[in-house]
Amino acid sequence: MAMEAPAAPHNPADIEITVTSPEQMRELGRRLAKLLRAGDLVMLTGELGAGKTTLTRGLGEGLGVRGAVTSPTFVIARVHPSLGEGPPLVHVDAYRLGGGLDEMEDLDLDVSLPESVIVVEWGEGKVEELTDDRLAVVIHRAVGTAPARGATPGSPETDEVRHVTVTGLGGRWAAVDLSVLSA
């Protein structure tokens, strides 16, 4: 079991959502975008292929940013400027970042983090020091769970199922109603 990050102050608000297709994951990202504002940090956790980039793609659509949202694995970070009045989206893949924040600042993203929405994949244990206020999104593949009605075990229908837990940490999220995400 992975070590838990120290809890940020305030009681976290949690919501769990079951997602059954990539399109639903994108839609969740679009809904999540409506709750985000400049300076927000979203930490995405989930195994390879869990849907982190798909969720971020929906976030980008919801925020109205420029450029296709793809996995930033080889560039570490990608900035998507807003096409309108909203904040830019900074999409970071922290998998190769060993030193956490210092390295993130060395990336010289040419954008002000406080004025951006920052989404970090593989950021656990690396970016928590950025802020006490963050949204933690954990995506679990429903491997070995009972198949959906009408689906056969091990079928693609079962493979698409994800359990997404969204936790708001810190004062920024204390009063935010995350239940709108499961609407």
C-alpha cells in the first residue's frame, strides 16, 4: 500500500463516481472544469491506462483551452493557453520528476502557476508542498469486479469501468459541493 500523504487541514470532502466509458471520463473532466479557477492544483493518481489523460482532455475542453491534450510524458509539462477569459491549463507528468517542486520550477513553464489550473499526473509525494489546497483525484480500474449486467467477465465492458474518488483538501475546497460531479 502506498504511503498516505499528510492530511491537509480541514475535513476533506469526498465523492466517489463510477465511470463506465472514456466518454464519461471526459464528461467528468468537463464537469470538474466548472469548479476550477486560477491557482487550483489537481493531482491525478491512477495506474497506466486508468484514464488520467482522458479526464484531463475533458478538463481542457471544459476550460476552453488551446491545443490537443495528450499525455505530457515526454515533455514533462505542457501549457494550454485559454482561448477565452479563463485560466491556462498546465498539464504535468511528474513520473520522471524525482525532486518534486524544485524540478517543477526548473521546467520554466513560461506561465504563472498562481494564474493557471495545474493538473499533475503521477504527482503523489512530489507536489503536495505546492499548496495545502488541492483536489486529489484517484482513478481505480475495476479489475476483477462483477461484470456490468449483460457483460461477460473479462469483456471490454468490464475493462472500461473506473471508480473515481475526488477529494477536496484545504480551505479552498471546504465549501465546494463536489456532488455536482456525479450529477
